[in-house]
Amino acid sequence: MKILAFNWKLNPLTEREALSLSSLSDRKDVILFPPAVFLDAIVQRTKRAEVGVQNLFWEAEGAFTGELSPVMAKSLGVRWALVGHSERRRYFEETDEMVNKKIKAAFAAGLNVILCVGEPRSVRERGIRAARAFIRKQLVSDLSGIRSSEFKGRDLAIAYEPIWAISEGAAHHPSDTPKDSAEMAKFIKQTLSPKPYPLNPKVLYGGSVNAKNIAAFLRPKEIDGVLIGGASLQKKELVKILSTKS
């Protein structure tokens, strides 16, 4: 089954709106990533979809003002953590070392992880070989020191975010196509299996996905689902997206 992961980012503004969206999205194979303030309410109301945190810290507790620990998230009934999103790397200067610590902490707390990787425009403009080298470096660094034993009972998915395509759309960059993204998904899977990591992760496409292009990005067998941002907050778009998934 293909996965639909909805990253709401810093939206919506009220719990009422959040619960309305979660009710509409409450389907099997859907993962919701709402703002942390709405987690408890959504976990309590959600029956079929799973819920995740958009961010977490690598320590369970301590003097880390404003952070959310994986142990706290787990105690709420959360099952997933979104780690390494391009916005976290850009605006909060998260490094691969920090991402690596977060993945380890998430697994230690019993959470599943969606790891985001993706190349910026400056890298993509140098060609596909440069893009693949960039992605390989991210994967190796982000998963450094994580052994197969630590994955027992955990799920790992990789969200490929072509940063140059997010919020710009394929019209601004013709190479942002399902075919090219499927090739990158295939490359990611080959990179992680069988060495240096005995993994078989699902790979999601995390570009600018909406109701118009979702079917095309879900069609390739190499792509196991999508990570959707803004379109998952628009109810009319959301209904169409869920209908396509069905």
C-alpha cells in the first residue's frame, strides 16, 4: 500500500481546525504530522491514521528549553517522527550530526522515522551525478552508527525532497518528473541495501505534490508514497488526494 504522509508544518491555528482535518484524513496508510500542541487531541480522536511529530530533540529530558523529547511523544501515543526536513536544516541549521542523534533517540524511544533528504538547486544544476552524490552523503551521515539490531520493531522511510522543486512546481524545473523521482527512489534503495545498511526502506516523494499530480507520482513502483505539505491543509484538495489514493 502507498503511504500518504501529511506535514501540516505551522498550521492550522486552532485545535478545532486541526481536529477537522484529522477527521477527514483518518484513513489507513495515512500519517499525520500536526503541530505539537495538537498531538494529544488528535491521537485521542484518530482511529485509523497514525500520528507523528514534526520534530524532536535527542535527549529524553533536561535543560533544553522549547524542545520535545521522543519519550514525551511516545507517551502521547505518537508512532512516528519526521527527521531532517529541509526547513529544519535551512531555518534552524540542523546538521547531519544532529539528524543522526535524533534518529537514534527516536528509535530508542520506540518511534518509527521518516528521514528527509534532498539536494538544493545549486547541486541539481550540476547534474544527476552531483545530486546522487549529495543524497548518498546525507544518507550515510544521517544513518551513521545505526545498526540493524536497532531497527527491530521500527520502520524507517526516506522522504526524497528535491528542494529546488518544493513550492515551485514542475513548471519551474522540467526535470521534476515522476520518472526522474522514481530513478532517485531506486537509487536511495540501492544505496541502503544490502550494504552498508541491511535495510529495505520505503521511499516517499516529498516535492510539491497536489491533487493534480499525485496520481503520476504514486504510479511508479519505486515510489512507496508521498509527503505532502500545503495541499494537505486545503480540504477540497485533501478530498481529491484521498480519493486518488483509494
